[in-house]
Amino acid sequence: MRRLKPVKSSSKKTQAKEHAKLPIVCDVDMLRSLIRKKAVRVVDVRKAEDYQAGHIPTAVSLPLARLLADDKPETVVELLQELGITEEMPVVVYDDTFGALAARVAWTFQYVGHPNTALLETTFKQWKELGLETETKARTYPKTKHPLNVNKDMYADAGYVEAAQSQQGKLLVDSRERLNFLTEHIPTAKNIPYTMLGANGNILRKAEELKRMIENRGISPDAEIITYCGSVGTLSGLAYYALKMAGYQNVKLYPKSFKEWKSLGKPKEEFKEANYWDLSAE
Amino acid sequence: MGKSRVSAVNPKQKGKYAPKPASKWGREEETEFFANRVKLFRQGKISEDDFRRFRLQNGAYGSRLHAGYSMVRIKVPGGEMTPEQLEKIASLSEAFSIGSAHVSTRQNIQLHWVQLEDVSEVMRGLVDVGLTTREACGNTVRNVMCSHFAGVCPDEAFDATPYSKAIARFLLRNPMCQNLPRKFKINFACCEKHGLVRVADIGLVPTIKEENGKQVQGFRIYLGGGLGAASFIGHLLEDFTPEDRVLSTCMATVRLFDRHGNRENMARNRMRYLVHETGWEKFQKMVLKERIAVEMTTATATAKMYDVKSEEDTRQLPKAPRMTKLPMLNEHVNRDSPAYERWLHTNVVPQKQEGYFTVFITLGAGDITASQLRVLASAIRDFSTEGVARNTPQQNFAIRYVRGTELSEFYGRLATAGLANPGALTIASAVGCSGTTSCNLAITNSHRLAKEVQRKFLELGLDTDDSLKNSTIKVSGCPNSCGQHEIATIGFFGGASRIGGAMSPTYTMLFGGSAGENGELGKAVMRVPAKRVIDTILKIVEIYRNERAENENLDQWIGRIVRGQGTASIKNLEDIKNALSSVIQLPPQEQDPDAYMDYGSDAKFTAKTARGECAA
């Protein structure tokens, strides 16, 4: 168990101006140190009532549902401003599932122009199990100005996915669980279920492990990869970051995912030759 | 962040005793090698056939009509598993499979629908906890089985477990077993009642013989048995084989099979065909002669690799506390009895060690979820003095060395995860191979049918009827017997028949099979549409109840019918066929299209199969 260090307020006001450049995943020690220095905006994406019951110190609340209600870039930038996030400020996002909700929010922040966003390596439940500090005080910060700077390279829509299906060097990755994938998926997609991305309490495995698992699939390091999942881009958001961790530079998320694809009546690949659902022990 | 590690050690753990160290079967370098072979295969640098052989040799079986996925078969010699192994399999099933694991009928654990490219990752995880998939499929010596009662069975001569592990270790990766004509199966029993010794290439029953006033340990060894499209019952090699000749007997048998087995005709290349075609008496002489050659030519260093001593569990387990009142295992129960009493009656048996009990976990056709595996692992740590589980050929788990005084608490723990269902040791615990859920050869969904039988029987409380207790239901999805239908009291194997012009899933029903040293093969009775199987069994039970002799159990009555010795209205198999003819009738397809579909499917039935993966 980690020893608790009290959260101290920083005496040097200048420190806050030197912004740390975050890695894809921020570890617990790094986050605690940033919190002590008041040099980070922590974003809790769980439900509002969970946040009220206790959260990581200094964290603001942004339930995923609120972001998804309207995730137009202009609206998301307004959210950033409302949460008191400035352009360079490090932002660390966490959830209580297995990183997928946090990933969807982090991806959206980066998409609208806040690249200095990271996922916390663990979930809130594990944070508590480690005996780390929490607080119940609801936090608000003075409104900031944040520019809108949409990063189109991170995003794919149905039309883009459709075109990619037949393009060399582009690969579709379905991050739903195996049985859902077997049942139906977008033609040409490969399955990297979200279940294989995390391990031992970390939302994502170590970079070299992820790299090995993806290389095992024979995916070329310079491939362009588009991830999607069932409905709103959470599981595939996590897969997006797993691929980034593994060193893939050109990754895109299709946030509207299979739900939209089906509603547009686009072709699906199905596998009906086996009764694999009957293997479930439920 | 070791979250799983933190929770893996239960702070309230009662295991005051050193946990049993896991046997080391797996090797790290083989995982890397497998990953590289997959890459070469994908790059077209290895032929499909060569890769297939390699893949099977390493325990990855192709999935139904989808070669990009594998069923990963984890070899578990003697079925013995530590809590750490169960937890690892839980995580691997979540990460790379479908979130559940499956107990096979030969004490393997199977993970289904694993992407071929992830198989090496599964292997890597297994090596961490001492397990391997090596030689779990293909033309090799498959998992060596040992009765899950070995060591606790009141009727056994001695514990066969260390012998089974020693022979498994000797033969694993042994050059003499790397290119056999076909697969090879070795099964150890504890006593004459338990174990599958007559339906294996080599079956061994421990026994003690007095020689010159000295007690000598040894085995009755049966050769040339096996289940399949054509099944045979094994032959007794000699009255007594002393333990110091077990290795040479096994080696001699494998060598003869390797030399004389049919390498041309895949349909007839199991050793049982060789024995059958050679004639038993001749084959017996060949084995006895070959054994002398083996004994004369085997280097001492080689023979020392068979080391029974090193496989023995030398821990002194504490005595169980004396109980003032024994649990009411034999009290009469019925469907309305309290759940705990019903469970005691159908899932718990006393061991030869006073005060200790073996508890069975009822699974549905061997399926167990990742979260159930974790609960099971923690329960084993807290309640089994032995500290391990054994999986059983009835596709359940046996947890041994549970103190009688703690049965009720143990039950409570299991119940939190749906692991305390009754019926494990009764007719309700139907066996089902994987069938069309994952196997290329399957015609029907035997897996689901077995689960439906179990569900219905528990609902009706048939597990509480002691006259049915010794009877078994086993279902295979094709004639190849992975569901061991030929040693069931009532067995079924899947097929396709035209009924009123419509192709329909059907099962051939067999009567009167049994396991153990006096095991017999079932006799085919009739074909039954898949959706009529349950009603048919229930009708048989009804007829039996009307016609049985006093105190006669269902399996005894069925045995009598098979022999044509019925004394009431049903005299023989012909009579039972007639009596069941109305139950198996289907209404016209337009009236009830569902009756013509298989379980788990809402589409018109078609019999689709592909090349089997049983032979490499």
C-alpha cells in the first residue's frame, strides 16, 4: 500500500505556469505530484452523484453523458472553458469502469484542441483501494478562454470508414468483445477486444506488451488504424489510446461506431455457422 | 499496481497450510516460437498443412468453419488445478476468449474462439502458472487422466495420482511421442468403479498383490479401448503389473503403436483398430515381448525421468475435527427440501479421511465464467485443506478435503456465485461436448442440449430421486464420442435426418453404457429429433417407474432391457422403441417450425461440417 502524502499547497505561484507535458497515461504518483503543485485539471467523468460521494482531490465533474449530449467541437470547447482549463494546462481524466469512459472524454478534448490530456492509469475504485486521498468538496474554477482547434486527423465518419475499407494501409479495428464481433461487424474489420487492453488493475497494459500483441496480428507499424465499437466510441476510445501506446502514430476514432453504421443500412459481415453464444455460462 | 494480487490473497484466508506448489508443465520459449510460426504462416512461408500440424501439436484446435480462431486446450494432468491457475485462466478467458472457460470430458480446460494471433499470449499466461497446451491436440499423447477421487476414494488400493503425473511428465515432449499415427490416451482410475480405464488406449487401475508375504503395488492395465465412430472396450494385459513395470509397459505399447499403427487411413488409425485387426492375443504377446526389449534397452538415465516419488504430495494434511453430528448426506430429500440439504445429498461425498468431504461444483456442460472461477479459487483457499481443485470428466469440479464442520459455510460461499447448484453426482449432470458452438465436425448443438437437460431435470427435481442417481446422460454433437455418449446410461449422438421432407437435427439414442473397470458400451436404440430428446428421456423415466422391479435403479432396469430381460410390458429394445414412437413424432413443419430447428438457432437446420481437427 502506498503511503499517503498530504496534499500541500504550493508556495511558488510561478510553478503553475510551467506546464508539464503529459504522456498518454498518467501514473498515480505523477498525478499526485501535479495535484500538490496545483498544476493539473483533474476531470471526473463518472455520474454526478458518484462525484459528490467522493472524488480525487481538486477534480471537476464532467459526466460522460453530459459531453455526449452534445459533442460538437464548439460545445466541447465551451465545456473546457467552464471547467477552467487553459490551452496548455495538463488535464487528467479518470472513470470508474476500466478507462473506456475516460478515454472517450480525453479523445474529445484532444480532438477539439487540447492535446495535453492524459488518462489516469487506474480507475477511481482502485485509487481508493490503494488508500489514496479523496475529497467530497465540489470544485469549480474561474472560467477560462480556450481556443477551438479541431484535429481532423483523429476523427473518422461513416464515409471515411467506407472508403478506408478498400484502401491499402488502412485498417479497421473493432474493439467490442469477441462474441459481439463474431455475430456482426463492419466488413474487413479486425477484432481487438477492449478486454485484452488492460491488466493487473491498469486500464492499459505496458506499451511493450500492447506492441507485441498488436504486432502478433501482423499489423504494420505505419498502418493507419480506425477504431470503432458498439455505439458511442468508449471501448474504441480505449483502443485508440492502446494503439497510441503501442507506438502507432496514425490512429483515428469513429465515435458514432457500429450503431450509426447499422442505422445507415451499410453492409455488415455476419457469422452464423456456429452457436458460440451457447458457450456462455450465464 | 497489483490490484488482482491484493485481492488474490484473502485477508481472512484460513489456509494455514503451505499452498501446494503448482507442477511446472509449460515452457516460456514455446510461446515465442508459436507466435513466430503464426507470423510465418500468415506471411505464406509455411504451408497450411505444416502449420496445422504444428498448431495442433501445441494445443490450438481450429474453430468451427473459421480457421482464424482457435480453441485453446489446456492440459491438466489428473485434472488438478491450483487457485492461482484458476485465476489466471479467468483473466485469460476475459482478455482473449469469451469470458468463460470450459471443462472438457478429459480433464482439459478449453478456451474457445481465441484469435489465432493471441494464442501465444494465452500460452504465455499459462506458463506463468505452470500450465501448458503442448500436445493437447494432434497425434500425441493427450492429457493423462486420473480419477478425481484418487487419494480420497474409500475403495482405492493406493493413490494413483503421482503415477499419472509421472507418466505424463515422462511422455510430454518425449521424442518417442512426437509423430504417432494418431492421438493416444492414458487414463488412471482410483478403483474399479471410478475412472475411464476401459475406453482408453491404456487404462490403469491401482491394485495391491501379495508376493512372498510382501504387499506389492501395481496396476491392472487395459489396452486398446477407446470411444469414437467405432468404439472398443480395452483388454486386460495381465492379472497384475507391478509398479516398476508401468513405465516399460506404457513405452512398449506406445512403441508398438508407433511402429504398426495405420498411417494411411485416418479413419482407422487409433490403436484400438490396430489391436482389433491384429487380434488381442497376438497384440498381447507383442506387448509383453516388446516390454522385455524396452526393459533391456532403456538407459537408466531415461528410466529415471519417470519419477513417481517427485510427483508425490508429501504434505501432512491435518486431521479434520471430529463431528458430533455427521452431515445428513443420505437423508431423503425432494424438490422442496431446503436448497442446502438437497445440495448435500447430491453434491457431497465422504472421503476415506474421516471428517473430510469431497464437494462437487455443478457446471452446465462444463461452462464456468471468469468471475465464477475467481470465487471458486478463493473458496478453495479458504475451505480445502488440500488447496487445489480437480476437474472431472463429468465436466464439473471436485473440491476435496473440505471439513464436515465447514460444509454449510462453504455452500454459502459457492452460492454467492451461482456455484452451488445441486445434482452434480446425479442424472441431472448431463455431459455435452462443444458441438456446433465451436467444433468443425459437429452436426448438432449438443452443448446446449446437455445444458437444457440439466436445467429441466433440476427444475423437476430428478436429482433428488435416488433411483436415478447412478444413471448418466451424455450427449455428443456427432458420432465421434467427445461427449462419451457410449458410456452413458442414456447416450445421444447428433446427426441430421429428413423428417417429413425437412432436414432436421436428430440424435441417435443409446442405452446401457457404463464407465469403470466393468464398463460397457451402449447399444443404439433409435433416432430422436433434437427437440424431442428431453421428452423422450422423461418418458423413459416414467416407463421405468411403472415397470421396475423392487429397489431396481434406472441403470439396472435399462441394462435388463438391453439384454432383452424385461419382465413387464417392456421386454427389450424393440418394445421401448414402440413405446416411445409417439413421443418422437413432430407436428408438421408449418405448424411448429421450431421443432425442426436445433437448439440455439432460429434458422432452418442445415448440417454443415468441415475437416475434423481431431487428427493432425
